[in-house]
Amino acid sequence: MRFAVAQSGGPTCAINASLVGIYKAAVEMSNKVHNRLPISVIGVRNGIQGLMDEQFVDLSCELTSAEMVDLLRKTPSTALGSCRFRLPAVEQDESLYRKVQYVLQKNAIDAFFYIGGNDSMDTVAKLSKWLTEQGSNIRVIGVPKTIDNDLVGTDHTPGFGSAAKYVAMTMQEVVRDSSVYRLPSVTICEIMGRDAGWLTASTCLLRANGEVAPHLIYLPEHEFSTVQFVHDIQKAMENHRSVVVAVSEGITLPHSAAYRSGANDAFGHAYLSGVGKYLEQLVRDEIGCKVRSIELNVMQRCAAHLASATDLDESETVGRYAVELALQGQSGCMVTLQRDTGIASYRITCSHIAASSVANVTRTFPAAWINNEGNDVTEEAIDYFLPLIQGEVLPTMRNGMPEHFRFAT
Amino acid sequence: MRFAVAQSGGPTCAINASLVGIYKAAVEMSNKVHNRLPISVIGVRNGIQGLMDEQFVDLSCELTSAEMVDLLRKTPSTALGSCRFRLPAVEQDESLYRKVQYVLQKNAIDAFFYIGGNDSMDTVAKLSKWLTEQGSNIRVIGVPKTIDNDLVGTDHTPGFGSAAKYVAMTMQEVVRDSSVYRLPSVTICEIMGRDAGWLTASTCLLRANGEVAPHLIYLPEHEFSTVQFVHDIQKAMENHRSVVVAVSEGITLPHSAAYRSGANDAFGHAYLSGVGKYLEQLVRDEIGCKVRSIELNVMQRCAAHLASATDLDESETVGRYAVELALQGQSGCMVTLQRDTGIASYRITCSHIAASSVANVTRTFPAAWINNEGNDVTEEAIDYFLPLIQGEVLPTMRNGMPEHFRFAT
């Protein structure tokens, strides 16, 4: 048997762990049946685009030791590269589907695993449907990943826990940094998540460690008012000398076009400015205190040196489970994580859902977990997030820096 | 005997390790002489300002266990708070000097330790000179700290190694993140250091781990030309699909006033934009490729979860040495770190220098270590930086996040 695996969408710290999960499950199954059914695994570069171009990596040739597999598992970003390409509808361009089928058949691929988010599940749904209609037996399985935690059908998404751990740990350090002076100050942390506020909400985790901060949390799921924001800050400053705010990049600002590119510098260049910088200036103008904004930027999705061990374990597990699904003859589905309820401790089991019901849908942060004022989250959120960031993954160090896996070819 | 310790200036990951060094040395000396000469240590809040206001913390009451001392040692930022206050010249306001002397004498302080950078050494020099002129026997000792590494008389400064380790590790992860797509792209990392490029230059450390990035490095020590910058980027893009650039916040841009606040948004707010955002827009306009800028912001100085063990050890050592200097009767000096030359391995010994010769002087990055084009550093820089980031400091974890020390009172 032959498997092909590709990675797609924005990188995370855990997406290589899912690749490793698929690879290890294939190797272990090959060994189990005494090589009567050996499974080889091909790595596909740059997602579905690389599949069409036959940009392949022979994983068994590259992963020559357990140490290398372990290194790949904890290396951030997509080791196979990624793409931002979505299959168009069959009616729009059938030739792409024929091309993919041709390549899969030519290379004797029995199952194609696509590790990605929303858009990737759209590709999984479309491609599996078309292959089935063509009478092909090739299976297409979706493996979830996104730091946004916004896929439906799953308790949470692989990659999210590590991002949440990074954001919480970084904000905790920023809280220490911002509270050293006597002068009142405001610090605004802008956090990723255009459509869903999960990652921004997860900053409530600091309170599990006895911090009061963040004093205010703003999510895209709740209407945002600059007047209310300034009022909230002023109220928080009555009780706290150093106010720390978590704000999602996805909140809707008034005249949002204007704050992004409405201004030009001396050379006529349009300025780019995010939500954080905008709110920083708003506080400076309206309150006049010391204020700083911090954009956590791509570090949120690539800071593997403090990945969550729980996240990496689960990411490997969903990869392994995807192999089981393929061997069961499933296709067009995505692996999901289900949290066992009714038990005190945290326990996860895998299941699956039709990829078509995941594609193009955003699972937003529950309205019931946002306070009435729309500037904080409730205790339930802490309980939900806390298990996801548990455990540390020690990087393999060389020269005082982590060693990263890179494919040689 | 009674010591007073204060912290000043911008926070670092290692400034509490120096506080611990002073505290431990005092405790150990007290024990050594069988309490015939016990030394108590008072923590002063918010630097010299807190000294004048007698904002004190009794360290022996707060640091009740070895675990707490260890926790303080690896907690980022200034646990005692900080200030941005410089003593004016005696001629300008003698009353402040009288006030400081009054407080020191009233509290029977024999030695005052000031952990800080450039400005703090100015205070050390002025205060010790005045006290001596008054016939006072109170010693004033400067303990260096700054992530900028720009103090003269010392091989490097405590706090710098941890910042360099953070910057290198983060850039390495950003390199992984930025290279996943097929499209050519440019990533610009803006790094702290207004007057000296040490921290930006330290990104060359990635090459010790087999990375090619950063492909370009720009320091304030070399003239900056936007025309040359665009040309450099274009040339780098001929050989690398994903170009990663390290740029100091301190480079001089044309019309620098304009790019910082010359533009207004739709509400008439002035935009704040740093060097990174400016260069991002320049690349977008002139080259038109995918481009992103990343400001490493205060994380550079507070990311204690990946502090350099070498840095924390040395920071504690300079604190201990400061106590030795005070007991020897020294005053008005700053502890320095001297690198043993002529031996293959890295070894540091402590010495001291007059604080007056450190104050108001910036030690810039050596011109001889910058290449002719002014867009990279030489091999000597890697050799200089590499020992400073060695060793890891494991945070004490609680709930998946580091535990931080905070004074109870």
C-alpha cells in the first residue's frame, strides 16, 4: 500500500506531529503484518499544488532514525511546505480533478491525507466525492490543524494548545515587564484570529496562575465600541496601575478600511496598521497615559520551543487515527477530538466527521462564555482551555538554540 | 551591616539574578562569620525614587526558602520595580542628594547597590562622589544590566545573553514559518537597540546552527540607505525564495520624523510606525512581493522562559562581586566582566571600572565586524556571541505556565 501526505494552510507547531503520526502508524502496521502488507509513505510538498506537480519526498529515505522522527515531530511549521490553494468546484475546472486522480493512480497511491484547516477540508470533501463518483477506491482523509481552533465537530484543533500556551506564557512575561514603573500604563496585546476569538480568549489562562491580568479581553464574537473600550480602560485604571488588554485582530473597528491603509507617509506610502496600533493611538489620544501595543505575530503559530506536550501528543494521535480510518475504507472525512464528559480528569478520544460539514464553517467562541459587557470571558473558558496547554516539550538543543528538522532533498 | 539594593531602567530576564547574587553573598557572609557581622539586605522599590520615599522591602522576610530565591532568580523583569529617574547635577538640585544621604543614614545603610545601565551608572558616579565629599562612608556600587550590551569597560552586559538567545531562537522559528510557501517573500524582524546594534547583530548566531538566514543584517552603526536596502533585498531574492532580514530599531531612515508620526488616519490621529513597518511598506512598493514585518517588542527583554543559563549565572556572579567590592571599601565603581583571552574555552572573571567612565557613553558594535556593504556581520561576531547564549534555565511550571516570583508586600 502507498500513502501520500500533504500539509496546507498556515503553519502551526503541531502540524509535523500529525505527519509523524501518519508515518509511524504506517510503519508500525507494516511491521505488524510481517511485511505482507507493507505501507510506504510519500510526503507531498506544498499541499495539493505539489501533488499535481508530483513534488514528492520519500519519507522512509529521509527519516532514517527514531531521533530524526522525534526531531520532525517537534519542529515548527510545515516541513513539507504549504499552499493557499483551494480546488475550485468540479463544474468550474474538472481538469484539475483529473490531474490529481492521474497523479494518484500513476503513483499507486491508496490513500491521500491532507493536514489542514477549513479550506483543506473543502478540498478533502470535493476530491473524495469526485474520486468516488469516478469509481476510484482512493481514500481521502482530512487531518485537522489550526491555531484558530475554529473547526466544527471537534472539541478543539491540533495546533491550538501550543499557540495558547505561547500566548499565555508570553502575556505572563509581558505582565511582569509592564508593571515595573510607578506611572500608570496600558499594554495592548493583539492576538491572531480573524473570525474566531478562541486564542485571544485563552489569555484568561493567566488567572489559573494567580494573575489578575488580562484585565480586559475583546473578541470578534462581540460587537466592539471604541467609546466603551476607552471607558473600560479608564475603569480598569482605577484599580490597576498597569492595565493589560488582550484583543483579537478580528474585532470590527469603525472605518476599518481607514485604519488599515487610509494614511500616507511623506513619500505617499500607505501605512499598514493593525488593531493594536489603532487602539494604542486611541488610548494615547483619549486618555493620554503611557501606552504600548504588542503584536504577537507569527510567533503564535511557530514557537515550538514551548509547545504543549498535550497538543503534540494529540496531533500525533489524530494522524494515527487517520490511518485507521483509511484502512477501514473511510473517505471524505476529518478526524475529530472528543472530550469525555462526566469524568473529572481530561480524556480525549478520536472520532470523525464528514469533511463537507467542516468546510467553510467557522466555529466561533461560545457567546455564553463572554460576559455581558463583552470585555471578558467566564470561568468555563479557563476550565475548557487549561488541559490543552499542559506539559512541556523540551527542544533538542545545539549551540544554545533548538535543532530543527529539514528535509535534505 | 545593612545593604540596600535597587533596580533601574528597562527590565531584563537577568536583573533579578543580580539581586539574588547580592542577597546570597550577604547571607553567606553573615553565616561565615558566625553572625558576628550579620548583613541584612533591604530591597528598594522603584530605584532611586523609591529610596528617597523609603519604599522598602525586607528581603529576608520575603525570601523565606531556597525555592523562593531560585524562583526570584529566574523571574523576568525587575521584581523591585524600576524608575527612569536620573539624579540631576549637584549644582542643579543639592536637596535630592541631601535627601538620599538622610535616608541612607537614617536606615543605617552601609552600602547601596544600583543594578542598571548607562543612566544608573551616572547616578552611582554622582551619588558616590557627593557622599565621599560629605565625609560619608556609605559605599555606592553599580551592577551592570542591559539587553543593549552597550556599556563600556565590560566584555558584555548581564541580560544581553538571554535577550540574544530569545532573538536567535525566535528568528529561527520565524525562518521555518516564513519558508513554507512557493511564493517569494521577505520577512523583516525589527530588533531593539536604539544606539547600538549588538542585539540585532547577534542574529548571526543562527548560522552556527546551519541556517543561512538572516540574509541581511542592518545596524545603527552603519549608514542606512533605502535605495541600497531595496537593491540588497532584490539581490538576496535571486538566491533565496524566502528572505529574512534583521534590522535594528535604531537605523536612521530618511525623514525619520515623518515615518514615525507624520501621517494621520481618518480621525486625525497620528500614526505610530516603527522601522520594520516602514521597510515593509518600502518593499511592498518597490518590489511588490509578499512581505511581513515583525517587531520582537518587549518579549526581547522579558522572555525568561528561555533565558541563557550562562547569562543568569554571570548576572548572579556580578551581584556577588559587587558585595566583595563594597566590603573592600570601594565606591563609585561598576562591576565588569572580563573574557579570558588566549584560552580556547570561554572563561569570565570579574573586575571593576569607575562608574563615571561608564555613564553617558555608548559602546557600539565594532565597525571591524561589519562587512563592507554594511548589510551583514563577520565570523568574529558569531565567536563573540556564541558563549553568551549557552545553557537553558528550566522555568518552574504550574498549570502549564511558568511560576513567577512576586513580593507579597
